[in-house]
Amino acid sequence: MGRTISFSEAINEALAETMRRDKNVILMGEDVAGGAAVDHLQDEEAWGGVMGVTQGLVQEFGRDRILDTPIAEAGYVGAAVSAAATGMRPVAELMFNDFIGSCLDEVMNQGAKLRYMFGGKAKVPLTIRTMHGAGFRAAAQHSQSLYGMFTAIPGLKTVVPSTPAEAKGLLIAAIEDDDLVVFFEDKTLYNMKGEVPEGYYTTDLGKADIKREGSDVTIVAIGKQVHTALEAAEQLAAKGVQAEIVDPRSLSPLDEDTILASVDKTNHLIVVDEATPRCNVATDIAAMVADKGFDSLDAPIKRITAPHSPVPFSPVLEDLYLPSADTIVRTAMELTGEDTAMTT
Amino acid sequence: MEASNTRTQTMDSHQAMWMYQKMSEIRYFEDTVHETFSKGVLPGFVHLYAGEEAVAVGVCAHLNDKDSITSTHRGHGHCIAKGCDLNGMMAEIYGKETGLCNGKGGSMHIADISKGMLGANGIVGGGFPLATGAGLTAKLQNTGGVAVCFFGDGANNHGTFHEGINMAAIWNLPVVFVAENNGYAEATPFSYASSCENIADRAASYGIPGEIVDGKDAMAVYEAAARAIKRARNGEGPSLIECKTYRNYGHFEGDAQKYKGSEEREEHLKDKDAILQFRQYMLEHNLSNEEGLNKLDEQVKASIQAAVEFAESSDYPDAGSLITDVYVDYTNTGRES
């Protein structure tokens, strides 16, 4: 049994490990240290980010490398793009992914396009860490999951970890990567504990992970929906249906081979994505499998997503908004119903 | 620039009692939300306005329902000052269907369009262009209304500050930009994050008046707002008022506030308290007496308690409302294929 730490601590460690190795790695964002230029404030009393994820880093690396910014997303994200293109390896924290509304140009038109527009002569080794996800009662402007929007943009990579160990390995890989990577952290996973190796290690971008093996239905799930899918898989197993849970981990690049191989084995596909349903990643994966894996399928592909609406505040509505294990179980039973009847 | 303390407005007892009542409502409302939140009853993020009452009330004293305001994540005080229903506000914070937004918005998105309250806002800097747009409507439709943009010191470094104010200035719109400089953008001091000494200094670059007032002094705010709003109503264009103020609580509930100095906190909670100062002003100017103000405080406490009871006894929204209000004329769930 290895060491157990939280998702949040795993991210903190990934930042510390990379900053120790490479002096060009800096962290910038709103209150990532906190209390800048307050004389009486001890560094250990500083916020370390609005959720405390980066707490302690300022003590080790100082305020030149843990850089508090004004509330000016277009300003500091744009500066991070250019710092990356001119020799630094910054990590910019966009507090909530919803705030991309204030700095999309810097990401979409500058950071993601420099390399291509300049004929491959530029690189932008920037990682943007950002919080996403519903279930925190944070309402419509602080709860979205916008990885689909970013995945649609060529020139940047998107990563959505679901466990502490992978959060650490994937974040180190993202920082090492010479392209712009947008790294999504689900705010409801921060307190989740798990075994996390000590030291410096990477988890490959573009490589999916099979979180549970099964023979009857493939469930591709993103971020915290991996855990909803695992919960559903336990219930399905009790009903005699073995679900295989595939966690893509990075959405761009997408590990198509692992998904297609799984569908070839189970002949059924459900994609669970808590983002809104139009033009989202679930739709993208469904289209990919319909295109490249049609012959493997015994039934239509099913997508389980949020409804086409903003995230509601009221707890009762927000609970309904998110995909549930019950919905996954029901969908899987309907999908595999014939097969189950034939084999039992 | 020095804070202005020239007394140009007279205050009658009726107006003063209204202002005292609204300030008192804000304080008791926020203190109550603070207590309730600490018990784990309330969902989500809550940002409290206590301490800044003189700003919202001193400005909104000059507004009516055809005037619009934009607000911030710290929006409860603006709602109360603009006349939003206390029961509907509290129910919204509880996520109940009787809330002003039927439980869909929560603390950070409370709004009442019928009162000209265009919503608390979860996006820092979101209000500048929105207020400019409301000012455009007022001008083009010749309503006689004005738009007021309340914003925090954190927002004055956001790009929308420049874009919104510049447009209001070139189009000569009836907009008043009211900075609530409470010294901290979350945990970051104003002096670290802003390259200017005062937010009001920035008005000069848009060719509009910029005035600094003591935001804990309700009369000072009231008088500065009177000038700016009169100017806007007369078609003379936008102004910027910077109110130097302080928030009694943290950025959000749960913030240990270690970045604040203990002396400044003490001073603002006592001697510089906006409500105590205004109470003193009213007594000195015979606008009320101890008995009258104590009675009003008791009435306010009862109305806040009634709002809590209303919220607690209200129902949560129906499941069906999850997918309504996305569009005016169709419902598309799109949830499962």
C-alpha cells in the first residue's frame, strides 16, 4: 500500500516537482500565492489559490515564481502565452474555466495558433490549469465543463484527470509538453484521496486508461464521471452485465485505438460526459466510433450528458443536472437487454 | 485627490429614515446569512456586503424603478438598496422556487429586472458593458433613466473597465460608475494590483469627472451620487465615483482574512462603521431619535427573521424547471439520445 494523498495535494506536488527541476517553470494567476505585498502576512498564511491548491508553493519558490496577478485574465493569460513563446515554461491558473469568456482570444487566436501560423518556428510550452465541473452549488457562471470547446481548437491539448495519481503524472507531462495544454481540475474531486507515487513521474498524454475491464458494454467517461460510471458498473455487475470503463484522460489528443478496441470487444458503447450535449466530447467520440467502429456495434451508441441548459443553482436541480449512476445502469440494461436475455 | 466632504444636499427625515432602514436591512440580512452559512445550511459560495452599506444605499437613494443597476458577486446590498423583496432574496439564496430567480441563480445571480436590478454577477468586470448598454437603452428610448454600475476595486484592472467606460463617454450615456474600493480584490491589496493611487484618477483618461468619497459616510456618498446622477439625467454623460470602503467579512464565507491588518479591521468594525456614523448624523441633525431608530432596527430584524422563515418553509423547484427558461419559445433537453 503506497502513500495516500488528495487530488489537490497531488496537483500541488506536480507543480513543486517541476519547479524544482526547471527554473523556467513559473505559476501565475489570481491569488495563487495570495496577499501580495502585505507586510504582516506570513507566507504560510497565504491563500495559495481560492481553493488552497497551491498553498505552500510561495514558501519554497518565492513571489517571483508564484506570481499573483490582478483580476485581468486577458492580461495574464496573454502574457503567459508570450512568456512561453519567448523562453519560459509558465503555468497559468484560470481560476474557473468559465472565466475563459474573459480571455478566449489569448488562448484561441494567440496561444493555439502561433506555431502553425509561424510555419512551425514557434512553440508555446504553456499549461493552463483551470477548475471545472458541476455539483459544488456554484451556479451558472462557476460550474461549467468547457473542455469540449477547447478540444475543438487545433493547436492546443486538453487533459481531464479523474484520480490523484493521474492528476500528478498528467500535470507534470502537461508542463513538460512543448504545446499549450489546458488542464481541467474538477473542483468536486479536490478532496478525493488516492495512492500517489512520490517524486517526479509522467503519465502520457493521449493514452486512455481502462479503469475496469468488462465484456458487455464499453462506458467511456470523462473526469469525475469515471467515478459515476464505476459506481454504475458495480450495480450492473450485480445484474450480470460487465461494463468496461474507459477513461480517455486526455481529450486532445484522443486515444481512439483504446476506445475502438474496447467497443470491438463489448459491441456496445455509452459515453458519459457532464458537459452540455450539443457539439460536446461525447458527441465527438460517438461520431468517431460510428465512423471507424461501425462494424463492432450491435446497438446504437448512447450518450449520457447534462441537459442543454446552464447549470442551475438549486441543489435539487443541480443533482438532476448531472449524469447519474442510475441513468447509466438503465441505459446499459436497455442497450444490452437482448444480449443478456440470450445468454441467461 | 482628497475625499470630498462638502455638504451640498439637504436631507429630510423621511429620506434619512429610508436610508437608515435600507442600511440596517443590509447589515441584518448579511449577518444572518453569515450565521446561517456557518451552520452549513446554505449551499454554494456566498460573498457578503456588510460594511459597505453606505455605498449602495447612498447611491440608490436617488434611483427609481426605471433606473438600472449592475452589480457584482457581492450583490445582496445592491439588491436591497434597489428595492428587491427580502423574502424573495433569502429564498433565492436557499435555492427555493419562491426565490427571485426561482432558485436557478443563487446568491451570485440574484436579479429583479422589474426593479431595474440587472443581477449580481459571477464575472468580475461583467458589469461595465452591461451598464453601458442599459444607459444606451435609456438614451435611445428617452426614458429619463440612468444606469449605475457598481464594481469592486478588483474589477478596475479588468479590460471591460476600459471598454465600458470609454463607450459610455464617447456616446455621452447616462451612466454612473461607482467603485467600491474595499482595499482587497479577494486576498490581493488594491495597492499591489493597480498601477494608480486611486480608481477615480482613471476617469481623466476618459474625459469624465472622477470623484473620491469616504464610502463609509452615507451622506458623502449620497451627495456625490446626487451630482453624478443629476449630470447623467441632464444628458451630460457618465461620471465615476470612487467610494473608499471596507468589507466586514472575508472575500467569501470561510475566508480567514489573514491578509487584513487587525487594527484596520477593529477600526472599521467600530469607529468607522457606516451605520453607526449615519445614526450619529441623524441624531445630531434631529432627523430621528434613539427611540425611533431602535424601533426601526427591531422592525428590520423581524423582517429578516420573517425572510428566513419564508425561505425555509418554501419548496424546492420542480424537477421540470431544470430545462425551462433556456429559450423563450422552445424546450430542448437533448440529454439522452
